[in-house]
Amino acid sequence: MSEPLSQKANLPLVRRLEAVGFRAWPASTVQYDGSWQIRLTAGHPSNRLNSIVPLDPSDYRDAVVRLEKASRKFEAYGRAAVLRQTPLASPVLIDFVKEQQWTHFDETVVMTCELAHAELPDTLDHLPTHDVGRFVDANLATDQAPVKLKPALAEIINAIKPPCGLFMIEDPATGPLATVLCVQDNDLAGIMSLSVAKERRREGLGLEILTSALRWARMRSARSAWLQVKATNAPALALYERLGFREAYRYSYWRQDQAQ
């Protein structure tokens, strides 16, 4: 049997990165049940904005009843309940959802980098825009995401309380090429929404816009950067490792079968 995630990770670091992650990508509704955070956002499908997030490995008392109660909140939104498993989730809780045959999906790697030692290449620099609407349009276009998500995405970005930089690369003829959002929370800089137009990938645009965001954060006295990337995204992992990012921990999701 593999060692529980909570025994492999630096839990104080996990707690801090989870906290800044919540502030960098705020849900519309957040409720607590003990140390469990229940995040719901009606207008956006992101699992980070719609999940039950346990934040203490020792908090599993009455887990079955509490999970059923939380699941009903998701039902009210017309959604299947989703549990986010980080190293802060109790193995008792995870064993229960396994027994209930919840579906496991989307393993994500959380990576960090000390900006003082980051190997940032000398690429063309870009300054952040303050135009949220323009950034949202660009991000949806490069992601090939539905335009109907624009109001929800704009609401999320406008709700971010720490200072943030909205970076874009655009072609006057063809439109948006790449986007990234950098959220600076005291000495930590979070990299969010990095996206490159599908037809322009592998041209260095991702590296160019990412280094612009990291230089911006470093000039604003950020000491470390963090980001989240799907474990299956080998090109992105290679790019981040090239810049000095290293894995801090992983998380994944469990989804309840709505037929249960």
C-alpha cells in the first residue's frame, strides 16, 4: 500500500499554498464545516471553484454524515459533488469515497520556484493590462473556451483581492496569442490561466509571457512563485522545470456518481 499523501508532503507549505490559491481563484460561495471548505460557483464549471476541500488530515469525525450534507449543497446547484484530495485530506475520508465508488480524476501538480534563483531567459518583455474585459476575451479565445463563460470569468478576476497582473500577447491581424494571470500575495506570486493559441504553440510564446509575469512579480518583491499544472501535461511540466519550478505536492478530485 502506498504511503498517504499527508505523510509525503510538507504540510505547512501545503496549507500556505492552498490559502493563497483560494485567494487567487476565489469562489462565489464559500462555507465551512469544521475544517472542510465547501466552494461553489454557479456560473463557472472549474473544479477548483466547485469542490469540497478538507484542510486538516485529523478532521474526519462524522465524515459520512458531513459528506452527505455537503453533497446536498451541490445538488441544489444541479451538480454532482466533487471532493478535492490534497495532502490535507484525511485518508479515512478518501477510503470512504473509494468504497462509495466515487470517480477519481484530474491529478494536478503544484510547483514552486524561488524567484531569486529562477533562470529567466532574456525574452521580449510585456507589461500587464488593467482591462479585465479585454484580458477575459483573450483568455477565452486562446483557450477555445465558450464565450458564455465571460461574465463568470470576469467576476472571478474582479473578485481577486491581492494585486494581479493581466498579461497578453496579441497579433494585430489574428488576435490573441497568449495570456497569463499573475497574482501577487505578499511574497508569493501565483501563475494562473496560462494559455497559448493552439495554432501558435511550440513557438516560445508561453515562455515569453510567463517570464514577463515572473519578472513583474520579482520586481514587486515576490520571493517565490507557484503554479498548478495537470500531471499529464508533459510540455508544460518541461517548461516549468526549465525555469526552476519543482513539485511541492499533488492534488486530485473525486466525483460522486449522480445516480447514487
